[in-house]
Amino acid sequence: MSGVLARLAAALGASIVPQDGGALIFHEDESRHLPADLQGKVVVVAPTAEAFQAAFDAL
């Protein structure tokens, strides 16, 4: 499921924002669309299941 979510979000240019804070994005330039309080808590990840899950677990 992580891989599907990561590929879908990357294709849509979407961010993943867990309730704990921080944001996962798939392209560096997408951070400019986030609210100011999230821009300092961005993690850029590759759109793969492994990279997404590892970054999600680290938040």
C-alpha cells in the first residue's frame, strides 16, 4: 500500500502530511506550496514504497 500511495502522491504533485507534523514531498519545488509552518519540516523522498515507508517512520 505504501508504494501505491507514494506513486499516486508523486504523480499528483501531492504532499503527505501525517498528524504528527512534518510533510513528505517527492520533488523539492513542491515545498513552496506548503504552509509556512510546514516548510521547515519537509522531507523529500523518492516515490518508492521503501523510501516512503522509511521517511514516514522517521517522522
